[in-house]
Amino acid sequence: MQIYAGVRLLLPESGLYWEDLAWLSFALSLRSEELSARFPGGVCIEITAVDFPLSDYRPEVAALAMDGWLREEFHLPDAGIACTYSGEPDPYTFTWGDAQPHSIAPPRERTP
């Protein structure tokens, strides 16, 4: 998948859930200019697996995982992407630094 000039995301053969793919792509897009400048010949980031406990699943975490990996692997500065836990009914609060994440509407409920 082309993310930016020379920055590509390679998906596992088994595929990915669409929300995980959207959030992984979002996080990679935030770093794409930096990566494109470092690798003028192009760079491919390969996703081998996305594994998580279903009881704690939040698709936004894929963006946090991608950003954390990119920061560690390429020694990139913190972009302000984070998650805090409050214990409230919706306990997770995500912050995206200066970025504006895409809008993903929750699935519509089926009616019988």
C-alpha cells in the first residue's frame, strides 16, 4: 500500500481488519515525510502480524504500536501520540499531537 512518496506499507498475506489497517496507515503517514527524506530510494514497512487480547481491543492502539515501533527503529522524536487510562466507562483517551486523525464511524447496529 502506497502511503507517501517512496513510503509503502506491506500487509501480511492473511490480510488485516480494515480499522487496524486504517490506524496503522494513519500513524505511518504522520512519519512519512521524515522517512521519505531519510530513504530517498524508498522504504517498505512490513506488517507481519497484529496480535492483541480481544477483551482490550481498541483499533486506535494500532496507531500507537506503529508510532512506537517507528520511533524505536528509526530514532524518531516523540510526536505526541499517546493514550491515557482513566477508569471511566470509556476509559481510554487518545491524543494525536498536532495530527488530526481520520474519522472512522462505528459500525451501524443491525436491525432484525
